Amino acid sequence: PTRLNYLKMSNKGKRLFDIGVNVTDTMFKGVYRGKERHTSDFAAIMSRARDAGVCNILSTGTSLSESESAIEMCREISVLDSKCTVGCHPTMCNEFEDTKNDNTPDLYFDSLRKLIIENRDVVAAVGETGLDYDRLHFCSKEIQKKYFIRQIELAEEVQLPIFFHLRNADEDFLEIVREHRSKIVGGVVHSFDGPLETAQAILDMGLFIGINGCSLKTEENLRVAAKIPLDKLMIETDCPWCEVRPSHAGAKFVKTKVTAKKKEKWVEGCYVKGRNEPSMLCNIVEVLSGARQEEEEIIEEATFNNAMTMFGMSSQQ
């Protein structure tokens, strides 16, 4: 309680926008790898986020069912402004062709479209979509590329920006986005961890880049993050994953640290070791500030305004 009070005082007036929150992940309900370790503390996590200056979050939809859940959870969050994405993650694109329950690719696609149209008040982007060649055991390149293009077409139809995913697939990703750029009303490549050449190619197409802990692991990552123009930068936790770890190059710039307990020893109100959450978005700002030699307030204001403009949200004061 003392720490929460301190956060409320020290972050009064701060405005942060976390563009990557996996609200449907079971860890936020106390379930880890299928085992319940403690009761759900999702409400407390959202309150901690607000106390830490996070006014807005974008919740990530990674499949049809997860997108449905993200919409439901967004409607339940009252302490901050929450919207979500609707789409299918590249590693889950086999779902388009899953024949269970008489599904067809067109039916799956139509269900995504219907979900967006019926929930436009909380759906702010199409995604998470893109290419992931690190995990081809989940879904082949050809299937990923096929339904990446379909989701770009969906975004054009509903006139929403795209929440892009890119892992170890730079050449194919850039080729597809360049070919279909005229259809894309806007977008952000989230959790970016690639080389400067890829970052520049993304920027040259007028897209934004999202940075989280996985984007700040190495000295080269820091150099790339330092080169992203402020007017094309967004920040995220991608929680419960992608925290800034002590072994990361960016860790030397971290100022805000919290006391966390192992999930087996959880008590109400505590952080959990290894479980990232939106209140730790400040760590991303701190690392970027150190790597870029810019004031934290400048990064906070620019990234907040960039995300607000793209995702059309109104901040709760």
C-alpha cells in the first residue's frame, strides 16, 4: 500500500499509453501453464497501471476467440481507457483452415469482420498480424503470408490501422507491406527487435515502431531504438511477457524497481516475479531516455500522442 500511494503521488499528471497488453493471458488470473497458483489479481494490476500513470492500453487479439475475450475484458476495465485489436497472430493462422465446426477460411475471415463491425467502440486496430519465422513449427510460411495479406485487406475494408508482428521474416514482411501499402491506413510494427535497415524501411513506408523490453536486449537494439524518430515511436510492455531483465543491455538505465514474489508465494497486492504488467511501462521510458539521451517527459508525451492519434482514444484524466 505504501508503494502504491507513492506511485500515485509521483505519477500525478503523467500520461502513458501501453500499446501492447495481453489482457487475456491466464497469468493475470493467477494461472501459469495451466496450474492455478493464486486468485485472479487482474483488477489490482489495472489499478497499479493507473497509479503508475498509464491512462490507456491497447489489448491484443491473437485469434478469433482471443479477440472476443479481449473485447469482453476491455468492456470490464473501468480504471483506465482500454481498446483492443481483432485479428489472428501469424503463429495461429492455421485456425483459418481448421475444418472443425464446419469452419472455412472465408467463414473465419467473416467472423473477424463481424466482430470488428459490431464492436467498433472498443476495436481500434486489426491484428496482431504479420510474419513469425522463429516459430514455423506452429504455422508454415505460406499459410502465414496468405492470411497476413487477407488481414491487410480486412484492415482496408474496415478502415482501421494494423498492429503488426514481425519476427525473423524481414524480407518477406517488407515485400508484402510494400506491395499492399496503399491499402494500409496506418500501423505499428510492435515489439520490434530488428536491425536498423529494417527499421528504416518500416519508417520509410510511414509506419510506426513499438518498443518493449524485448526490443532493448542488446547494445545494437539500443542503438536502433535511439534512431527512431519521436514522431514514429510507440511504447509497450507486451505483458505478461517482454520485461526488461537484468541481463539486458537496457537494464543499466532502469530506475524504477519493484519487489516481487514468486507466484507460489503470492500475496494480495504484490508483483509476481517474471510476470510483466502495464505499470512497468515506465521501465521502457527510462531505458529509451538513457539510450536516446532525451528527457523522459519528452518520450512520454510523444509516444502518448502518437498512440492516441492512431488508435483514436480519449484519455481519462
